[in-house]
Amino acid sequence: MKDRSASPPPQQHPGSGSGSTPGRLMSRSGSGPAPGPSQAAVLEDLVPASSPVTPRELTQNPLKKIWMPCKNGLPEKHISQRKVCMTNCPTLIVTVGLPARGKTYISKKLTRYLNWIGVPTREFNVGQYRREYMKIYKSFEFFRPDNEEGLKIRQHCASAALNDVRQYLADEGGHVAVFDATNTTRERRMTIVQFAEQNGFKVFFVESVCEDPLVIQQNIVQVKLGSPDYTNCNTEEAVVDFMKRIQCYENSYQTLDEVLDRDLSYIKVMDVGRRYLVNRVLDHIQSRIVYYLMNIHITPRTIYLCRHGESELNIKGRIGGDSGLSTRGKEFAKHLGQYIKTQGISDLKVWTSQMKRTIQTAEALDVPYEQWKVLNEIDAGVCEEMMYEEIQESHPLEFALRDQDKYRYRYPKGESYEDLVQRLEPAIMELERQENVLVICHQAVLRCLLAYFLDKTAEELPYLNCPLHTVMKLTPVAYGCKVESICLNVEAVNTHRERPEVGITIYYCTHSTKLLL
Amino acid sequence: MDSEDVIMETGSRELTQNPLRKIWIPYKNGLPEKHTFQRRVCMTNCPTLIVTVGLPARGKTYISKKLTRYLNWIGVPTKEFNVGQYRREFLKIYKSFEFFRADNEEGLKIRRQCALSALNDVRQFLTVGGGQVAVFDATNTTRERRGTIVKFAEQNGFKVFFVESVCEDPEVIAANIVQVKLGSPDYINCNTEEAVEDFMKRIECYETSYQPLDEVLDRDLSYIKVMDVGRRYLVNRVLDHIQSRIVYYLMNIHITPRSIYLCRHGESDLNIKGRIGGDSGLSARGKDFGKCLGKFIEEQNIKDLKVWTSQMKRTIQTAEVLGVPYEQWKVLNEIDAGVCEEMMYEEIQESFPLEFALRDQDKYRYRYPKGESYEDLVQRLEPVIMELERQENVLVICHQAVMRCLLAYFLDKGAGCKVESVCLSVDADLTGSLVSITGNANIMGRIHLKVTTSFSLLSEMNPDLNSNFCSAL
């Protein structure tokens, strides 16, 4: 998860001793634009070299429990933790395709996914820029290729968007920008490639090609009719106008070509994912993007998320552990089974963790289920099976640190929410592949999964309210997800802790254990 | 159908925890139900038949072997069936390319026979042999032959996924021939020139009848077309999870020559005390190892070496001594010994005799209470392997159990081959050893293993290092 209020990344320290050479930090050689000198400076992931003669001491960051080199008693600013985005240069993803081909759907989904796995990403929708500039949309005539005025404005909007892209990637700590527009001519795409080269960004095109009239029709109905452009039109008018809008682009559409565009990096998605053409994937992040795009689909389906029934340890107010269900928990399981039956879902897959309480819950459902170890609750390390009051008493520093940054806080010998997200990524990927699924998991796990579907930030994630005995029903709708919270009316303890109102900030000096408040 | 994952019982059953794997399973009448519901990678109920397609010298066997190794490592029982092997076993002696001429009736008959024989073994492996995926490695260059295979699969309830390799770069093909074909049993008695000439003519025999997978004619098949050694891919109708994983894997591998270096952290304070796990720092000797390692790395003069460590102090300290940039991966952390963390083996045997015995019984699947198993480790390490495939020169500084899992992937000693992967003699004696794995496309699937003992410290400690290590493999 990336903070949406991103601060610029820490500046590169010149390493002590032998220092790191920019050349060593490049990803696979021979392809893609070389990072400019300014880009080599933005390296959160690599620890600058120390001198072999006097290796640096290590100190463990109290929040994340990461070992970092320190100098003169102070930690070096860099954490050398592996980040997902291992490119040294930011990436510009560029959509390509006629209107109503799902470009914005893909842009938004991809942005949501990348942010969730920790890659700061933002989308830039040129249509939005146009709407802000124009205020009022009259008709498709605006998009006619012979409309000089229109062309000028659209060019202007694209430039404004690219400007914001540059700002986001160069100054605001963004790693990936998604430039969402039709970009249907080779000329326009070349302009973007040049822009990227000048700024040291890598470019990856995502083209969506589809000629199925049913799919296009559905797209228009689901997404375009609700657009601000058509607020004052009735359905028929809107559809007619939009079809003419598409036509404006068709004559000048130059699809990504196997020969002419052979040096570009791109994926061409054909017929809503039936077929893909992938060309010149340059690095890790592009490879992940391709994998993600190849796993998502638009078939309507429902995802149900819930926690196990109330457990014995829940009743005792203790965290973690591997206890069984309480009587009320078993009651919930029965209610869950009934609820699922009433939903009448075809081919429902049921997933649990490998902890007793989720499995017991599934057992009551009377259906096949699969156990996933990655769905296990967050590991509270030394605090396992303790009560919050006990933790506050025996580990006051840890307790305070957790309240300070609950997302990044890692329990001693345990995990953080940040770790959980990494662990859960394969589950999210498989959820994207699947259709109807019920996931019976745990509080922290559920928060992470929910944050993915509802596009919550790292700040919000650890405080999402996921009470026991409540089912979250998620249905994809337009560009996002509709969520319904269904309480199954079986009493349970409340395990939710609100974000503390008065933030106590811990200033820590890692060579002493003094607590400065 | 062997579907281990399905239960058809009614009502809530009692749960019991399997003592070895610590998995909760339902039981009836005091006995555990046979089924375990642990998420398996291969979530299809039907086995999958992967079918290679392509002219000779396009890397089909390289892909087959690599894919088989990967799938077995992640826990999907997979086996490859190379029709060329069947032909060599049948014919005993290879005379010349004439055997492959399109008008050689006798040859065609034999080749067809061999293909059918291989398919028969495929059927056996996937139905009663416990196999989940079979890789049918042959040219399969005609639509007719592929049609036969599709029918065969349909009759037996297998899913089919084609992997086609297309390449017209003469340099790549020449390199392939030199690296792989010259060493083939077919050309044992030929000199280089003769072999190359004969093989080129062999390729020609296939060329006229070659029907590549077609966007229109084959639009209902599931396949990936790999073009120009991975520069471009065409992916059609991926049907399920395993096919999606296969595509992802194939899109991440490359044939650029490079070296992977694997080693453990230097000796740690807990190592000295004979205790497992924990997060201690390096001992004095451990720091010395770091220095030796640094010298060694420098001498190797490796281009663009990436260095990875875990997030445990001892690997990071080792990397710090190297004086190069490094990345910390949490997934490279040592196996979690749960309640046994920081204990000595003798202590474990005393306080947890049952656990101790279970571990010896099946070390791969044994999960420490509140900890992990080697099997869990493999799942955890899969992204590392994937990224290692993407990268070029990498040094991974990790831990004993982790290193065994990574080595098992490269040396093809997956769990499918039972417990061997765990008994590699990379233990306390060899703390200071470094394993270098040079991946060469020329040695298809077989990795050339260099064990370096250029650390003066180490040679003093154990002069038999080299032989101990290699013999265990």
C-alpha cells in the first residue's frame, strides 16, 4: 500500500567508502531507455556500498524490525528492503484503443493493484482533463477529426496530463503513472515515447482491441451512460452520440503493429482477454503487470469475505493463537451456511486459512473448501495469545509504536500489515482469476483483502471495521466494487480497536532505549 | 478422478491436527479422513498435457525440461516425455537425416509408433501414476498430428496446452545446434561439420510440412507461442490456474548466459552454540568468511552482480562486509522453527520427542509447531526463483534450509524425488562454502556446478569439502 500523501523519496546518500556506481544498478542491459543521471539518485531499495575495510554496524529499526546500517549512531536513511518496483526509473503505462474498449477499467484496476502491492501509482485520465477544461460536453462533433478547435483542446489536455505525469514521477515519489487516453495514432504515441525518453521514464503500452458489438454495447450501457458527459441525455440519445464518437476515431486508428512497433514494449489484449500479444517485456514491474492483466476478467461474479466464527481466544480477549470456535462461533457457522444457501450461488469456491477456527467454520457449510496457509492471521510474534492490556504492560514501546504506524509496524518475531499484503498477493491474484468465492479468514487478513477491493490506503487499512459474524459481499460494478455488509445476527465480542485519538509520537534513537515523547 | 480436495460429507465434523504437517483435517470414528484440503498449486481436477510445437533446434526440449523442473519444485507432479528418446531407444542407431524425410514411409511409421508409445506412457502417468502434468516433447509441426493429440486428451479427460517455439534467427539456431545437438547420441560418431550439415538437412525435412499455430484456424486451442527466444509471445485461451502459472514462468525465463551464486551467511553466534533459528549476529569467523567472500566476488569480476540477503541480521552483516549494494528479501528468511526456535537439537529431542521423531520421518513435509516446513518454504520462495529466472548475475546470501530449497530447484531435486533435497550436505561443516551455478543453455536442464573453496579459512577447516559436497548431489 502506498500512502496517497506521498512524500518525496529520501535522497541518495553518497555511500561511504567505495560507493555504488550507477552502471551496476541498471536492470537487464540492452533494452529500454537508459535512466538519466537524475534517476540513478532515486534509489530506496539499494543500500549504498560501505567500505569493505570498515563494515558498518547494523541497527534494527524499532518499527519495522528491519536491520539497517548505521553510522555515528544514526541509521543511514536507506532501508534496503526489497521493494516490488525494482526499476530504477519510473514507468509510464500508456493505454491504447478505441473508446469503450475498457481502457479506463484496466487503468483503474491496474492502479489499484499496484498501489496495494506497494508501488506508488496514479492514473491520469485525459478525458477528465477535457471535462475540467470544457465544463460542458455538447456532442460527438467535438471529436471529429476535422474539428480544429477540438483537436487543439485535446492536444492541450494531453500535454497538461503529461505535465502532471512528469511531476508525479519526478518530484512526488510516484513509481508508475498510467496515462489513460485513446492514443490511437502512431504519431501521438511517438510524442509520448519522446516525452518519456527525455525524462528517463520507461514506457509500456497496454492496448485493448475488441470488435464484439455485444461487449462494446455493454460497456457503453454500464459505464458511458453514467458519465458526466451524458448527464442530460436519455439512454437512446447517449448511445447514438457515443457510437458516433467512436466512429470519429476509427479512420485514424493505427493499432500497435507487429513490425512497425516491434521495438516498443507492450501488451495487446484482444477480445477481453481471450488472446494476448506481449512484446519486449523489459523488467520486473512490466512482467507483473502482464501477469495481472492476463488474470483479470469481466465476468460478473460475487466475492464473499468474512471472518471465522467467534473463537475461544476471542472471548478471552487474546490475540492470535489457534483456538477453536466458541458456542456462538459455531452458531454463526450454521447461520453462514444458511445464508450461503439462500444466495443460490453456482459453483461457489470456499477458501479458509489453515487455522482451526476458519476450518471449523467452513465445516459447517457442508461444501468442499480449500485451505490456504497464506490466509493465516497476522503473526503477532512474541505477543501471540496476549491481551492488549498485557502487551501494553510488558511491551510498552511496542504498543506505542504500533499505534503510531499500524500498517508498517512489525511485531517482534512476527509480521506487519505490510508483510501481510505481500503474503496475500497470490490470493488476490487467484481471486481475480476465479468467479464466485467465499473467503473465511481473519481480522487483519480481511482488512488487507478489503483494502484491495475498496482501494483503501495504507493509513486506512489497519482500521477498517471487520466485525465478527458479518459477511462482506463484493460485486464488481462499473469501475469499482459495490460492498454490502451483512450481519448474521449472532452475538460476538468486539475485537476492533479504533485509531487512537491523541497520537503519541515515538522518537527513537536506536543506540539507546530512551523513550522521548 | 483423483480429486483429493473434495469432500461430500454432511454436518460439521470434528477436526484433528495431523501431527506431521500440522494441518487440521476432519475425522470420523476417531480416524482422520483421507482427504487433506490443503491448497495445491494445481487446482484443476483434470490433469494437463503440455504439448511442444516447433521445428528442430527451437528450444523445445530446453523448455520442456525447465518447465518440468519448475512444476515439480512447486509441488506439481510433472514428467516429460521426449519422443526423440523413444525413437533412439527403438532404433538404437541413427544413420542420417534420411530417416526424417517426408517420403520415408518406414521412417514415418516408426516415428508414429514412437509418438503413440510416448502418449501411452503419458496416459499411464496421468491416470494411475499420480502425475498432474505431462510434457509431450516433440516437433508436432502438423495440424494433423496435433489433432490426434487433442483427441487423445479428450478421450482421457486431459486438458491440453500447446507451447510453440518459433525462431528464424540463424545465429540462435546455429548456437543451439552447436551447444545441444552435437553432443546428442545421434551424432556420437560424427565430426562437427558432418553433424551440423546433417542436422540442417534434418530441419529441412520438417520445414515444408510445418503448420505453425494459426490465429484463426487454431483459435479454439489453448497455447502460448514463444517468438524469437522470448522477445514476443502470443497467448491464446488460458483456461486455468496452472496454465496461467506456466505462461508466467515461460515469459520470465531467458537464455542469456549468467551465473548464480548461493551461499549461507557467515558463521553466527547461535551456530557456535549449536542452536537453530534466531536472529543472531556473525561470529569472528563469520566475519572472516564475509571478507573472503568479498575477495572472491571481486576476483570473479562479475558484471552487474545483484546481491540479495534475507532480513535476518547474519545475512545482512555478511553482505555489509562485501561493500556492494544489496537488497533484503523477507521471504529469504530462514525456516521458522516455531516453538523450537533457538533450541539445540538435543533439547528438542528431550522436550519434544514426538516432534523430533516426526521430523526425521519426513523432513520435507514436517512442520514445526507454530512454524514452517520445507514444503512451506518452497511456496514462500517461489517469487525468489521467478525473479532469479528474470535476473542475470546474482549472489544470494541466505540460510541452510532456504539454500537447500533453492539448490533443489536448480539441481532438479524436487520433493517429487522425495527427501533427497533435504539431505544435501550443506550443513554446519560447509558454512563457508559457496555454490556457483552457471546457467548455460547448452547444457539443457543440467546445471554445471562449480563448488569453490578458495577461502583459505575453509580449506584449512575441511580439505575434503569438494568431494563431500559433490558426492551428496
